[in-house]
Amino acid sequence: MTDFRGEDDEPPFEDVTVRMTVPASIGGSHVRVELSNLFGDGPVRIARSAIGVGGRFVAISIDGQSSIEIAAGASRWTDPVDLTVSHGDEIVVDLYLPESTPYTSANGFTFDRSLPGDFVGARLFPLEGSTPVEADESREFPATNTGTEPEPDGTGWSLPPGGPFLRTIEVAGAEAKAVVVCLGASSTAMGWPQYTASLLPADARIAVVNRGIAGNRIRLDAPRTNPSWGRAGLSRFDEDVLATHGVTHLVIAYNSNDWSLPGRITPLDEMPTLAQMIDGYRELIDRARTAGLTTLLTTVTPLAPDVVGDAGREDLRRAVNEWIRTPGHAFVDFDAAIRSEADPSLLEDKYAAPDHTHPNVHGAKRLAQAMAETLARLQL
């Protein structure tokens, strides 16, 4: 969960239903969700809610109560419901928010707002801003937008604004062989973990959990001006990795935010040394090992063209990657997967989003392919 109180992209919710769509990486027969008001300044009241798969919705409750209140700073698990989920299914969570509710605590799930009213479990979901005629033709279950492929040709990119108050979905009933938590920043949040899960066979029984946050860094928490960047990987490790039910593997998949932001968006004195970056990685690895987890690292993909011009930053990226590639580290070479053959300091055009620092949909799928191939070699 990240703190969106400082963002102005999303107005408050009042007498609307929000519908969140999450791809399932593993199947089962029971589902529960964790709802969170982690960064709220006051309680959140959810008058009615439901979870659905394949057009079948089941009402959600907490302690048997359908009307749910979540105190500021708190998270609550719903009662489990009987609902069959298969690998690759899209799970939909609907929340009806009757009162004025600020957009504060959110996760990287795709979501839609409805027209005014309670549309929990509705087959036809009338999208905000649609006319009555358009509402009749609004998105029908299942939702068609996964939040990672806004352009039909795959050349664009989209970072979901973040589904409000939904923290986790757990599927139970079929034992997972492995639970892989992907800790990272925007390139992770944009969806390669979901694409990885879709490439794995259903009988692999591998759950892939996306813990990416746009703007996130390994060493430093988000500045006050950009709270949605979240707490540093080191700060949120226990909560976002160790607290994940059944976790067996950790993927540390960070962008270059630690050294690309200082002097440009954050103070220059936040610029780390190579030794500090390595220490950050080592701490995450050591904490994972102590918890009995197997760790995979990913190399850091190329910087934006305007940042590459600063030799110090590009040199740091290459040095971090050289350290990741040293013997003794299990790693997936994301850098090699999508960098330009002509100029290794840049992304390959066919894999680059419009800003040329993030992967587009093709790039995210290429990263997913590299990750899936590595997981297969590990014979999880």
C-alpha cells in the first residue's frame, strides 16, 4: 500500500462503486481479501462489497457483517468465501463507498469508478462519465483492461493509478509449490510479474506476487513531496515480503531510482555510493536468507536518455549490474533482455515506452519471459 494523500489525480469517492481487477496466478477454491486504510486520516466505511470470478459474485463480509468500517491506519481480512479460481482468471473486487471518502491508501491494481450508485456485482458496470446509453454498453464482466496494455500494438505503457483500499487477495485450497514475491519499483509495478504468472503452466502451482511501487527506492523512503513512492525496500521488507503468506522466494527487481532521482527530483546529497547500494542489496539478501527464502536479483535496465548523459549515473548502473552478475548471485539479466544492441546504455526501441526509460508492453512481456525461463530452470 502506498500513501496517495499528496496526490491530486483522484478525487474523493462518494456514492460510487469501485471495481478492481486482479489476475490470479494460482487456482483454488476459497478466496479472501485484505482491505486497508493504512494511510487514511479517518475511518473508511464500505457499505457493500463482493468478489467475483467468471461472472459469479459472492458477497464479502468481516465477522459476518456486510457493512465494513476500517479504522485509520488499520487493515482487515474479510471472511473467506467459497469461490473457484483457476490459474489466469481475473478476480474482480467491488466496493461501494456511500460517503465522501478521500483517495488515500491504494495498491497497484487496475480499477474503475461507476456512475453514482451501488453497482456491486453488476454484470454491466456503468463507468464514470458515461451517458445512460453508454452505460448500457459499459464494460461487461470480465473486465478487458489489465492496466498494463493500453495500446493495441503494445508500444504504449500504463501504470495503474492504484486500486483503493484493496491490499491483498489470497486464494486457498490448492497448495502452492512456491510463492514468489517481486519487490521493486515502477517497472515491476507495471506488470511483468503478472505476465510471468501467465506464462507459467497451471500445474506449476507457482504464485507470483507483485510488490512493485512506482518511484520506490531500496535505501530511502519517499520524500514528503511524493509520498506515493512508498517506504524504501529496506523499510517495507518485513511487511511486504515476510508477511506474505507462504512466501518461498524473493525477487529484488529495482530500477535506478536510488541514483537517477537525486539532483533531479530529490536533493543531490541523497546520491548513494556504489558501496551503499551494494550494502542495501546485501541487507535485503541477508534478511531473506535468515527467513529461509531463496533470492533472485535482476539487473538494472537502462536509464532515460537524458540521464545517460551523466556519466556518473550510468557508471553506477553498470557497476551495480557487474556486482549482481558476479558468481554467487542467482540473477535474471533484465538489462541484457531489453537493452539496445547498438547502444547498451539505452533501451531497444521495440521494448521502450514513450519515455524511453520504462519498458512498454512488449518490454514487460520480454522481462516476464526471461523470469519465467529462470524459474523453470530452478525447477520450482
